[in-house]
Amino acid sequence: SYVLTQPPSVSVAPGKTAKITCGGNKIGSKSVHWYQQKPGQAPVMVIHYDSARPSGIPERFSGSNSGNTATLTISRVEVGDEAGYYCQVWDSGREHVVFGGGTKLTVL
Amino acid sequence: EVQLVESGGGGVQPGRSLRLSCEASGITFGDHVMHWVRQAPGKGLEWVSGITWNSGTIAYADSVQGRFTLSRDNAKNSLYLQMNSLRPEDTALYYCAKGGGHSGYDLTGHMDVWGKGTTVIVSS
């Protein structure tokens, strides 16, 4: 089955840039979606189709996808960005949705 | 405002059954793919099952295949998950999510609206 690998944690200072990676075999050939989940809340989609930002999501959130790695970039990080972040793809071989294990973003 | 409200969770013994429901409002429910995603305590998101607009395609995670059945009633704006032969590892918060793909046939896309979830606890 298709596996998505995320670092368990990323730490960043306020105002700096955070990069959260999502690794998978030839993930660049797939569409990657990203979700933010704050404690006690349901997930919220922040990026879809690799780099598209839905309405209401700040421009500070951006995405890229190439080769074996997709990346969620959060610029000018704020304390309110502290959350878990999950990547998601469709595994066409098994016809399954696949989520990465999640990355906890800590804003120092 | 688009809203998804899950219900039907609770405590149940291993081997027993439970039926979850998700009622949608603020959307034309019958136009959209729908999914269930679960999250065990302190763990990450795990996709459970997804269904196209007309129930023509239903997909399941390996962990629930053969035990869970997903269905929908577009006239009632509702999604259902029949969970049989429950196991302790099925204990989780179960979210209903609306598919945001290119069409009501597209299971491959993102999930753009989520409910708040309903909790299932499987324990003796």
C-alpha cells in the first residue's frame, strides 16, 4: 500500500518560515491535499491539489509537490498556526484515501 | 452555511454493532462524494470509507473491509456507517467529511467540509 511519511514534529519561531514535508514514492505524480487540526477541533483543509489555497486560508500558507516530496510552507508563522498538519493523497492502485502520519507544528 | 452533524456514537462491547449517521445541511447533498475518517485517541487521521453521489462506488480501508458498510440516503441528506463485529482498535472519534473533488464521482479529491465527530468506544 502507498505510504506517506511526515516528520512527527517541526518547531519554528514566530515570524519565521515553517516547512512540513510529506514523502511518498513518486508523490509528484499525485495530487496532495493538506489539513490543519488544532487540539479538540476537526481538521480544516488548508491546501488542495498541491498548491491551491481555499478561500479564507491566509496567503502565508502555500504548497508544492515534486519528485518524492510534497511540502507545506507556512510563512511568517504565528502562534495561532500551532497545530497538527496532515497530508493526503489517493492511492489509485488500491483505490484508497491515504493520510500521512501527521506533523505537530510547535511555535516557540 | 454548510454543516455536517454526526450522531450514533457510544460505548459498545467487542463483537457488537453500531450505526453512525451524518446529516448534512447547507449543501445539495446528493451532488457530493462523502467520506468517514476516524482518529484514535492521541493518533493521526485514518480514512475509513468513501461513497460517490449515487452509491455507485463505495471504497473501504482494509482495516474495516467486510465489517463496515457505508450507505447514503440523498432524499434525507444523510450518510450512514453500519459498523459490525467491532473491535477495541475501532475506538476513535469518527468524522464525516464532504468530498471536494471534481465531481460527485470523484473519490480521489480532498475533503473540504468536516463535522465535529462522534465518539465510538469499544470495550468490554
